[in-house]
Amino acid sequence: MIQRIKDRLNHEYWPWWAIYLPVVPFYLWQALRSRRAAFFTNVNPAIDLAGFFGERKSGILSGLPAGSYPTTLVIGAHPTAQDPMALVLDSGIGLPLIVKPDVGERGDGVTLVSSEPELRKALTGRQGDLLVQALAPGEHEFGLFFARDPGSGRTTLLSITGKHFLSVTGDGRHTVAELLSRTHRGSRQLKRLRTYAGALLDSVPSAGRSVRVEPIGNHCRGTHFVDAGHLRTPALEQALERLMGATTGLYYGRMDVRCTDEDALRAGSFMLIEVNGVSSEPGHIYDPSWSIWRCWAELVRHVRYIGRISMQLQQQGVEPASLRDVLVRSREHFGWRFGPLAGTAGGRSHALAHQASAMP
């Protein structure tokens, strides 16, 4: 009970505005220095709005070196001459695989598919373009936060986030749901899990058996984020340097990667599963052992990197988006209203040619 109270009070579960509000003055200072309210929107020229919101995962992946990420197929939202199910089966991507929205945030809609009936269900009734992605090898997932200097091209590994998937250890007497309900982290996920994993929740694992309840490594889905900075090695930093050296227009963000174990990561052996831009969170700040003061100090450090990169790119002629454009685009993406902007048509269209195409 004491541990559950501690978990509930930890900043890991604070509302987002409470985490970020004390950092706002540092954002404003960077905006004043650069004389651009949306200074952060130029730090990744290869990504729409630098990855602030609404970016297409397929567009980011297409700019990465072949072989650095799993085979990925784009399934368009609009009907095509070929059945989406047939497209996936003909692509050579075997089961199990991952299906996720091409435009999405915080793990929303990401699904691990293990059978053809599950695949057909995942492809049915889609509202937007989907990515069908081969399952990256390895059971361990990490977040590598990077910053790349636009002048020298040197890449700095800012942090490493370890991800412990939502799991329970059986006792031979209680169901998975009952075991989850004993912790604050697990109890928060029960309602969501009940919508698609009822059979698993009602099962009774044998004593000592570990059951991974949630296969997707997202904080909103119960994943436990920890500071894994102890895994930093020269080999890992060199691997990241080589990878970034083979890309253009990426200077700040987080790479989510998979590998077989911690030793593989130390050796620089990993596979990308996703790259997130300027709105990426340095997940290690949610390590329960961190104080809120340490969390705020780390966020300020990241803001300074964003400001520095933005200024350097502005000097190279890469301008941030205007605040008005960001607000209009926000209205289009989120359905928000901003007074006089509500009736304007500004912003570029998001209508893209819907098609299915395989990536390496």
C-alpha cells in the first residue's frame, strides 16, 4: 500500500502541464533570442514542423538508411484495386507484425498482430493511412535521445531510456487482472486492456511465471521508463554517429530501438522501430527514482539544445514556421479553434496520394 501511494504521488503521473509549466520561461527566452515564436519548428528540416505534430512516420523512415529499420508497408486509407490483406501477405512480412497509424502520437492505435484474423481486423475500418511493419528482432526496447550539431555534424547521445514492459509474475492463485490491480501502474491499464485482452486478464499464470501483459513499449500503456545511461559506451555512440551521418535533415529527437539484450545495445547493435522529432519526450525523466527537480533540470537542458540547433539552422537559411501557421495547422490537425483563425483556410493541405508502397 505504501509503495502504491508513492507511485501515485510520483511526477510520472502528474498532468503534462504540471511537468512542463516551469520550463515555459526557458522556451520563451529561446524564442526571444531567436526572434521566432515557433523557433523549434526548424530543428528537423526533413520532418514536417520538425516533428511537432502531424508528421508521417513513413516519411521519416524513408529518409533513413536501408536496413536500419524493419520492412515497412504503407496501406492507404482509401480503397485500392488490391485487397490490403493481400498486399501484406504478398509483401513477405511474416507474422507476428506491427500495425500502427502513419500519423499518430503516444502509441495510439499501435497493435501487435499475431494471426491473419487479427490482421484483417486491424486493417478494417481504418481512418487514415496505416503502417504494417515487420517485428524488429529482440525483446528489449530503448529510447536513444540525440542532438546533432548542424555545423560539425557531430551527434551527441543525450540520454538512454530503458523500457520495462507491463508484466506480472504469477502465483498460481490469482488472475492477471488481480495481479495488475495490486499496483498503481497496472490498475490504470485494466479498463483499456479489458477491451481486447480479456482472456489474458482472466488467466491464472503459474507460480513464478512472468507474463508480459502489454507488448507495446509506450508510457501511456503501462511501460515503466528508467534511466539507462549506464549502458552508454563508445561503441554505441559510434553506431549512432554512423547512423546519423547517413541521414539528412535530422538534428534532434528520439530513436526507439530494439535489440536482443543490454550487451547488444552497448555494442551498438540495434534496429530502429521509430524516430520522433522535436516533441519527443526524454523518457528517462519518468524514472521513479528521479526527483521532479532533476526532471525539470533535464528538460531545461533539452530546451537549450533545441534553441542552439534552431539558431544554427537559421544562420544556414532554414527558417522556422510562423506562429500563425502553427496555430492554423493545429486547428486542422486537432480540430481546435483560435478566434480569428477559426474561419481561415490557411495552412497547406494534408491531402496526399493514398497508395500502398513497400519500404526497404
